[in-house]
Amino acid sequence: MPHAIWKGHISFGLVNIPVVLYSAEKPNDLHFKLLDSKNLAKIHYQRVNEDTGKEVTWDNIVKGYEYDDGQYVVLTNEDFDEVASKNLKLIEIEDFIPKDSISFVFFETPYYLLPDKRGEKGYVLLREILSKTKKIGIARVMIRSRQYLAAIIPYGDAVVLNIIRYAHELKKPKEFELPDKEIASYKISKKEMEIAQQLVESMTTSWKPEHYKDEYHDALLKLIDERAASGKQSSHKKSKKVAVKQTNVVDFMELLKKSVQQKKKTASKDVTHHDKKSPTKKKGKKH
């Protein structure tokens, strides 16, 4: 069983449900250590006082907020706990909203909520009512000394708590120089739009998350395995750079047509390959 991140209650109205919070993410990172290239010794970081140049131990380190140049307000762990004490162990749903009313740009990190002891009935009640009404809950939760905004979402047999960004944490599209004129001003022809739609339709499929792999991670792991097996620490082979032909004038019509044709050929090959693999059925003898 994975390690629990948080234990407490989730509430809506007067209903309190004991729950446990688990991360829904599965780390897939390769962790590298920084080494000295001369003898491959590990590089260590030290916490050094900028005035004395001496190393500072953890028990002498405090957190300070710089409110003016060189002026700090120091806060202790007790200060953080006191401010967070009211909501430290409570996920209180403040509102329910239609599930499709929140944009994807707000979503950040998913967690699984599981019922704690004697919490199954309330957990199932919340999960089923969210599914039935097609709503999600909006709540606040304290995780590791920080308050987050979160969406409470039914997901199969589970209830997911997905951290969402506050509005002030997102930049607005209007802060960027976007092509926001009328479509006609970009000289996109009706034919280009039609062929682009054909291309999108030809590439449309059902969502299968297991189909998509981290190819870079796999290639990097393969390289590491090969180096480890050969005993070589590094290689000085220069990889071939792929030349990208650039031009100022882009013929979108020609590119779209070629893309559609290429997609049709790929689809045709897949069908042929599938037919070859499929065994032919033999007719049984009549008696």
C-alpha cells in the first residue's frame, strides 16, 4: 500500500467523512547525481552563512520573509501550525459546480481520497451524488504547510482530490501578443479549412492513455543499461543533427494535402497488416 500523505475529514454541509489522501502520480523520473568529471566523486551542497562563510546546521536555520531590504520577519514551525490549525485536518467543500464548468488550465496535481475507518458509507454517498448530479466539489485543503484550492471529482470507484490553481496564479491570455484578429485577416481559405478538418478527422481516435509512452525516458534508460553493461562511463560520439528546412513562405494547402495522403497510406498499411495476421476460418464439414 502506498504511503498516506494526509489524514482527516472531508465535509459538505453537516456530513463529515473520515478520509486518507494518497498521491495519484507514479514518478517516472531518472535521478542523476552531480559528479566531479575528474574522479566521479559526488558533489555536495553546503548551507553557508553569507557573512561568516561557515556552514550552518539545520537546527540553526529559520524561515524569514523579507518585507524590506535586509529586514525580515522570522516564522517558526509553530507559527505555521497556528495559522493552519483551523483547517489542518479538514477538507471542507465550499461549493458544487457543474463538472464541465472549470477549464483544464486550472488543474494541477491529482490525489486519491480513500475512506478511513467507518467512512465507507459517507464516501460512497459523496461519490454517487457527484456522479448522479454531474457536479464536482470545490474545497480547500492544507498539505505540508500550504493551503491549496482543490476539486473533488468522482473517478470510477474512487473520489479524486485534484489540486487546482487560484485565479491569481494564472496569467491571462490577454497578457500575451496573440493572433486575435478576425480569421479572414489571416487569409485562411475555405479549402484549407476543409482539408485541415479532413486531417483532424483522419487522426481522430479514442483516448487510450496506455498507448502513450515516455519515449525519451525509455531511450535514456536503454542508453544507461548499454553503458553499464559495456563498462563505459561515457561516450564522445556526436549525434547527427536533423536538418530542418526553413522557408518564409508556407504552402499550407500542399502540406495539408500531403498529410492527409500520408495518413491514408498509413491507415491502409495497418488494415493490410491486420488482415495478414488474422487467421482464416476453415469451414467445417457437413455430416
